[in-house]
Amino acid sequence: MANTNSAAAGVYQLENGYWGYRFILTVNGKKKSQKRVKDEFGKPFKTQKQAVKARSIALAQEQAKILLPQEKVIRKTVKEVYQEYCEKGRRGKAYTTIKKQDSLWNNHIAAKFGERYIDDITVAEIQDYLEELYYTENRAYSYTESFLKMFYLIFGQAYSRNYLQVDTYNKLCMNKDTKIHMPKLKTDEDIDIVFFNEQEIEKLDEYFKGSNAETAYMLGRYCGLRINECYGLKWGKIDLENGTIMIDRQMQYQEGLIKLVPLKTRNAKRKIYMCSRLKEYLTELKKRQKYMAKELKLQRQQNQTFIRDLNGEMVSSLELVNSLPNGKIQTVNSMKYHSRTLQAEYNIKFKYHYLRHTYGTNLATLNTPSHILCNQMGHSSSQVTQKYYVATSAKGINDLLNNLERV
């Protein structure tokens, strides 16, 4: 809908009732146009007055830029920026991080933004894209957040190599009022910490006792290990005398091969303290394995698997805590059967990571100092640890009710 008010020239109303603006400037003989239907926060102009004001500000900013000496900025497409990052900017990144970044790029971002110039992309465009992923395509909140991190990474790479002016970068990534951000959380979105209650733990204790996954279960239950850390644990990293476990590597499949690789973050490398029950279990397990090493010597030699360790050397699977008595290796896939069985027979939705959640929630409920729990969990940020202190456990509710009675 055209506008006839001279004070509102360049402003027009959309079919949905919102407003937009446009203008054209001539710079060094070249015409530069700008057209917007949303403000720098990604919100629509609800009134004509808002659109007029926004147009006036945008026009003044563009005119001011003409008068200022221009920094030499090399124009690059998003594709070129990402390719340069892959070649020069992600040395030392974890294997899984690289695979995840490439998956997001190849399957989603490349088609939408790859051929666009990096300095042409606006906050509103990114916000629209994130909202489409989350609200329209119903992507998980955490999955959508991985796209946000990718955009921050790409814009940061562009700025560091002088492909973005400082004002543009600040608007996209730094200014708390304008920077790209996650869509508003859906009211029915479940991002709470998932953990097992006492009744479920009792059933799990009974189910895993004596099974080939008992050791992995015990390490998850009493140490809160990530599954890759659990299956990458070597006997040489367990100090039974002092009751500690050193976590310094993890098991991963890379290019179809089982490998022991570095942990994802520096904070993940840590010394974990064992409770007496786990210490007793591992002490007995080591005695049994020592006995089996003699009784099943030939079987174990035949069944052992050699995998590449951190230093590039090949090591026997017999050095791993999670190996079967006959010498066969256990891997991160060993829990899949148990997850299906527990769902079918006990109606328990079992994920190994929920043992980690349960460990963290229980220690938080028992008022373990947050910095200690952060260390034991191997979190890179204390903000992640704080989630366990707000998770609502049965014991926490009972403590609350008892405290309420004392008010």
C-alpha cells in the first residue's frame, strides 16, 4: 500500500498490517538501496511512526558513512569464510566438533547462505532463520542453538580477517540489544535435567547386576562419566589404594575405527573420587580379571582387539576396564541392547547419560559445593553445573516440605 503523506515518504504498509520502509542513495555514482520490514532486533514495525523513525535513522547512518573515510573491507561470501575457517581456523578442534560443524554446514547453512556476501546478512535474517528452524520445522531447542553457535563462529571468523566492519560485527554478535539470539522458548519445551528416581535406580541396580554392562553402569552411577569416557577408561588410570580415577581420554569411532582420543575440553580432564561401594566393586573386578587372565589366557589373546591410543601407539583392549572376561572389547554401542530391553520390560527410558544427570542431581541435592561438583563432572562452565542445583528431585521436595513446616 503506497503512502501519500510527504512526511512519511518511503514508508509503506504491508498486507498483514505491519509497516516497512525503503530508500535509495547514490554513492560515487552507484545507487545503494535499503529495504526493511523489521527493526534491528528482528521485530516488525507495528506502526507507521515506527517505520518512519527507523527509516530516518537508517538514512542518517548511511549518509554519515559516506562522509567518513572507509576502511578497506574485503568482500567474501559465507562459503568462502567457512572454507577458510576449515583450512586455517579449526586446528586442534575435536573430531566430533568438526563432524558436527560440517553436518550443519553441508545439510543446512550452505544452501541458504553460502553464496551470500557475509557483510550483506542482517540480524533479522538470522533471527528469521532460527525461528523457522525452531517454530516451523520443530527442531529441538538444543539443536537450534547449535546453528546460533555456527553463525557466531562464521561472523567471528569474518571479523578477524577483516571481512566485516566493526559496526556490523558488533550489531551481529556483541551488542546485547541487537545481536542474534535464540528464539523465545516454547511453553511446552522440555529442557529439564532428566534423572532416575529411587525406584528406577533400584530396578536398574537389579537389572545390571551380573550383566556384561555392570561395570559401565557402576561407573556411570557412581562417577557420572560420559559414555565415551567410561568405555575409554584404562586400568592404569584407576588408583584403588587412594580411591581415585583419572579421566584423560575417551573412546570414539573415527572413520569406522575404534580409537582412544583426547577429551573434548580441558576441564573434562579430571581426577574423580570414588565412593566405597565402587572401590570395592572395582577391587573385586580386578581380582576376577586377574584370575580370568590365567584361566582364559588363549581365548583372551585370540579375542583381544588392538586400538590406537592417544600417542598413536596400538594398545590391547585387555587394558580397558570394560572388556569381557574372554577378552572381547566393549564399546559405546554396548548399551544399545540394554536401552531397548529396559524400555520394553521395565518401561524405563534408559540413556546412559541419564546416569550422569542422576549423579549430578544427587550430589547437588546433598549440598555438594558447586565448584567441587563442577570439577567432578568435568564441566567447562559452572553455569552448566548450576542446572543440577535447580533440578527437582524427590529428596529435594521432601527437604522443601520439611523446611516449610519449620517456617
